Amino acid sequence: MIQRIQTLWLAFIVLITVATFFFPIVDFTFEFKSMPTTQHYGLIPQASTPESEQFLQLTPAWSLVFMQIGVALIALVSIFLYKNRQLQVRFVAGGLLFLTVYIAFLLFVKIDGIEGFNLFGEGLKQKITRAYSVPVVSYNKISICFPILQVLLFILAQRAIRKDERIVRSSDRLR
């Protein structure tokens, strides 16, 4: 049934995914013309002002955007698979795996970059270092908590689905 607790957990995952697009993930603070300058980086780039035209303009992180949309779609499809709980558990496990890849890609490849490993291009920190000076990287605590919260909600949804499956099996056994 759609009014189960796992539906609530999966709906929260979709809402958190939407919220992820409105918060910057990381702030880079660096020296430019002997003035401290801050560049915000999120899934959607911040609107540029005339004063910031000379700074590094960051484009949307399309890989991260598509991964977050994928996480939301997996959660949304899982909501409507309530009649087939085994498939729903597999979808939730796949979403959890996909989200783990997203977190690793976000923190280790996109932000910091991997030294000597240029398959995905250099990290944002390396680009700013090359263009201006060594930046101070400060992660936005709210934005970094979103993927962790999504992982927790996926785990709670999976536990609730398995609990429902056990209840159905035990009631079948009683018949």
C-alpha cells in the first residue's frame, strides 16, 4: 500500500534532492588583487554580478546534477513499486549504491580533484589554485548533510520494506 512509512522516507529523499539544488555545496575563499574573494559552488551556479565578472565562473556540475536527478527518480519509482516489495527493495538498494557513488564523486573528484588522475578533469580547487591562489575550502554544512540524510532515509525505507515483507510472509504462513 502506498500509505506505508517507507513511502514517507522515499518522499523525503525526493524533497531533499530538490532542496540540494538551492544551496551551495562549497565556498572557495582566495586572494584576488590582494582582496579576499569568495566563490560559491553548487549544483546550479550562482548569478554573476558585475564585480565578479573577472573571477572564475563555474558552470553547472552536470554529472552531479544528473546523479541527483537519478537518485530522486529511483526514490520516486520505488514509491510506486509497493505491490512488488522485492523489486522495491532492489530499487532502494540501487539508489543507495548510486547515492554512495554520488558522494564519493562529489567530495573526492569534483571538489578536490585527484592528483595525477585526469580522467574527470582537474578538481575545482586545482583550477582556482592555477588561476589565482591557493583557496580556503569551506564546505556548506547543510549541503553536505543532504546526501548523508538521503543515505539514512534510504536505509530506513529499506528496513521498512523488509519488515512489511516479513509481516506478509508470516501472515501467509498462518493461512
